[in-house]
Amino acid sequence: MKKVRKNFLVVCVVVLSIFLMFVNAYAKEPYKIGALFAVTGAASFLGEPEKNTAIMLQEQINKDGGINGHPLEIIIEDTKSDETQAVLSAKKLLEKDNVLVIIGPSTTGESMALVPIMNNAKTPLISCAAGAPITQPVKERYWIFKTPQYDLSAVEAIYTYMKNKGIDKVGIITISTGFGDAGKKALHEMAPKYGITIVSDERYGPKDSDMTTQLTKIKASGAQAVINWSVGPGQVIVTKNWQALKMGIPLYQSHGWGSKKNIELAGKAAEGVIAPLGRLVVWDKIPDKHPQKALLKKYTQDYEARYKSEPGTFGGHAYDSIMMVAEALKKAGPDKKMIRDYLETKIQKWPGTGGIFNMSPGDHCGLDKDAFEMVVVNNGDWEILK
Amino acid sequence: MLTVFLQFLFSGLTVGSVYALVGIGFNIIYNATSIINLAQGEFVVIGGLLMWFFTESLKLPFLLSAVLTILSAGLIGLLMERLTIKPLKNADLLLMIMITIAVSIVLRGILMFNFGKDPYVYPPFTEGEPLSIYGAIIQQQTLWVIGITGLCIILLFLFFNKTIVGKAMLACAVNPTAAKLVGINVSRMVMLSFILSAVVGAIGGMAITPISLMEYDKGPMLAVKGFCAAIMGGLGSNRGAVIGGFIIGILESMTAGYIHSGLKDAVALVILLLILFFKPAGIFVSKTMLQLRKF
């Protein structure tokens, strides 16, 4: 009887110590980071893949043992594509959840609204929106970073290509949203540097159903090429109108064109359309030894297997932001200032989905026009132009 | 010069025919109930998206898909009336109009859940090169849209003026109590008007999707423009809605062409305001008619 009791005690101790070991492994505080995405509302086409990416990465990282044994916890808040909501959610993340870093928001407007808040809270923000003012002037953006390429870089990629083709007179047509406004500004700003004249400057609304009038004007203005700057159905309608009018000049699209959906929707009209696209959408066309190839392949295939849709450029922005933070947490530890310094100085020749990042104290984005490939639509598929 | 002008004109006609069809949808319900149904834009979206669903997703033949789309849209119109308007038959008109806004939001949510946020498109009714008139291009689908608009107007004219049911519907709008006294089933007429208006909206959606693409949140824009068309022509007058739609479409296109594309919506709306200042009832409705209106 006594022996049994002794055995019983031994078993108890063993079980207890195993239990304690287990608890110990999981007792490490989770690293909390916040994410603000426009999951609903006007910009939901951005927020949706970003949210999906965040959920997928959190699972993958924790499955591989977390970050230095700490599980990663991404707290996702929906900004409803609204600046006010973004500010409220950011305050909640900072004050209630005590997050180390905030990823997002999805749009330039929301990101700008958060700049003063993040500077006051001395917490890094890695925006998933493209606008240049998010990280410039860099002196006033001490805590702010972003992963999408600059609009200016996309414009430079187009203009460089045009120069080589001997095009110097272009007609531009832009959508009357934040994306189109930024594109229009960038197109005007870079034109003199590349010796390009904008001979016609047209606009259209996000829900317009016919752009024939604007394209007719561009054609009459003697432009050698059309540049359309938009996201959403507008770019497909412009493409269809461009083909119907038989304009006889090439059509260039912005980096918003990078979705197979657009080729499907525009059908034959998409043939010959040229656009500067990040390598994410043409990952299967880039050489195997390219430093981005492996991660693009893994990300795209994982995402497609899980969500049955393509991640698109936008999901990639969230991927880059989260992976940068994960690396910073791993190397620099859970300290806001250390994370910020790591992001600024150690993200060098860092391959992401958006390009190869080179952050520096003078540039909190770290991408230039080399992040883009010029891509043409050929037989319903992308083809990289040399 | 002529080519460019014609091109602007055709572009205006394309856009205008869409506005006109939505405008007619407003009129049908207005004529039977004095309600302005702000979910009219959603009917158009439903038409386009369901047509895509039947032809592209289920791969049904064109005519069958068209019939199924029209039937489903009619059913949605019926459900909308029975579930939201009928239960408060004697409520204030303004309240009913607010309910139609609520319905439009709900419909948009349902569409978003079922179709997602992407735009959809299917091939035009007839394949082939766009027609060229003096060098200006007009897409074949545009001719379809204009033709269908015309057909709708003729059929609706015959319906409202030559058939007993149509006249009964008009009677309900003018005076429901009197209509009831002469033996008209007012409730059924109101239901019929919602079905009819959903069908007209859906037909419009089916016709314009190959040109303009269709996504779940296109409704409000269509409703606003279609409403402007109906107001400009005179609420209740189908001829007015069509002409109003074409005027707005062509004005937008001409402004974009000859002034600047950034100003096109503004100019069209300013002209609408001017017309309403000088002819508050719209182009085709007389002052006396205006006094008979409840809303």
C-alpha cells in the first residue's frame, strides 16, 4: 500500500513537472502587434487580402515556434476605409492592447491621419499605403515606414521605358480618387525630368461607365501614348474603349493593373497593354536565381491554396510589413525604439514581395523604380518586357 | 471635327440610355404609389449580376438566362413590397422612402456577400466590330441598350394607357381611396408596380453590364443619375425620363469633351438645377400636374 502511494507521488511529480515545462514554453508573453486594415468600405479591395495575409502569417509563424519562443499575436482592427475610425482603432491598439508596432492602414488618407498619433506614442507604424507624404519629409516621420512602392517610382519606370521607345508626348487619364490624384501629380512632377510633355490631361469618376470622350480628346491632341492611372473597374472600361476606338497608340496602365482579373474582364482588349508591375504578379516569369523568387512563390502558393484567390500586390504589402516586424522582433527584441532602429538601419538588400528593400534614415520606404518590371499582356498572360 | 463631335455624342448616348432606363424604373413605382424607390439602382445591379451568374457561372443559354434573371428580379421586387412596404401601408410617404433606402443597403450587403467586391462582365449580346459612322465609333451593345430602352418605353406606354390594369395602377397613385371604391385592389397594384419596376431595372442592368461592368456598389451612382433624369424630364413622365437621361448623358460627354472631363458631373447638375428653377415640375410635366402630387 505504501509503495503504491509512493509510486503515485512520483507519477504526480512527473506529470506536474511536464505540465510546468509545457506552461513554461507557452508562458512566454506573446508579442502583440496591431494591424489596421480597411476590411470593409470603399478600400476593402485593399484591406481584404491584407487581413487574409496577416491571419495566414500569424499562423505560420506560430506554427514554427513563434518569435524566439514568444507567440506572435496580430490584433486586427477594421478601419472601414475611414480616417476617423482609423484614428479610434489606433488609439485602442496603443492604449488598451499595448501593441509594439502597428501595421497599416491600407490607404494614404488613413495613414496620414495616424502620423501625429504614432509620433506622440513613440510607436512604429508600417503603412500599407503608397502615398509619398506618408514617409516624407522623413525628419517628421521618425516612427513611420511604408512598404508599397512610391507612385513616383511607377511613373519613373513608365517614363524610362517610354524614352527608350522614343515616346515624348503623352495623354494622361486619371480617376478622381486619391489614387488617381496621386498618380496625376506624380506624372506631372516627373515629366520634365524625362523630357516628356503631357499634351492632354483627362479625368473620370470611379463609377463612370464610358470614357470614350476623354480618349477621343487624347487622340486628337496628338499624344503618342495614353497613360491611365486608376484601380477598379475604370481601368477595364478605359481598356475596352481604347480598343473600340482603335486609337493606334499604346495604352499604359499604372501599377494598379496587376491582377489577372483585369485581363479576364477586358478580354481581347487587354492585349498589348503595358504596365509597371511588382514582381509578385509575375513571380513565375522571373529567373530562379532572383532573390525575390523563392518567397514570392511560397507566399503566392500558400495564399492561393488557402483563400482560392490571388493575393495581389496589396496582400504583398501586408506580407512585407509583417515579415519586417517579425525579423526586427527576433533580432532587436520587444522594444519600440529598438524595432524602429532595426527597421531603419538593418533592412538592407531585404527581399520582400514589393521589391528589394533598402531602408535608410533618409528613406523609410526603401524601394525605387527597380522594384517594377515593365509587363505587357500577351495572349491573356503577363510577359516581362526587356 | 465632325468625327470628334459625333464621338462625344455617341458616348453621351451610351451613358444617357443607362440613366434613362433607371429613370423609367423610378417612374413606374412613383406612378402607382407616389413613393420614390431609392433601391432602384440595386435592381439594375441585380439584373447585371444575376445575368452574369446564369450565363457565365451556370453556363445557361442566353435567352434562358435572360428569362431567369427577369423572373428573379420580379420576385425580389415582390418580396421587397410584401415584406417592407405592405406592412405599413398607411404610413407616411417619407417613411416609406426611408424604408427603400434601408432596403437598398440590405440588398447591397447581400450582393457583396454573394458576389464579392470585384466587377463582373459578360460578352455583348452580339459579337462583332463596333460600327463606324463618319469615323466615330459606336459599340453594338450601345445600340442594344438604346433599342431596349425604346422598347421599354413603348411597352410601358401601351400598358399604362391601353390596358385596364395599367390604368388601374395610375388610379391608385392619384387617389387610393377612390380607386378602392371603384373596386381596384390597391395593394395588388402596388405590388405589381414594384415587380414591374424591378424588372425594368434588371433589364437595364442586363443590357449595360457588357459596356460598363457591374459591381455590387454601382447602385447608388445609377440611382442618383437616373433620379436626376426622371426629375429633369418630370417625375412620372416616362418620355421625360428618357429625354432627361439623354440630355444629362450628352451634357456630361460634351462638357468632358469641350470643357474639361473634371467638370462633367458639375455642369450636368448645374443645368439640372437651372431647369428646376424655371420649370420646377420638369420639362414634360405641367404646373397643374405638379399640384396634384403628394410628393
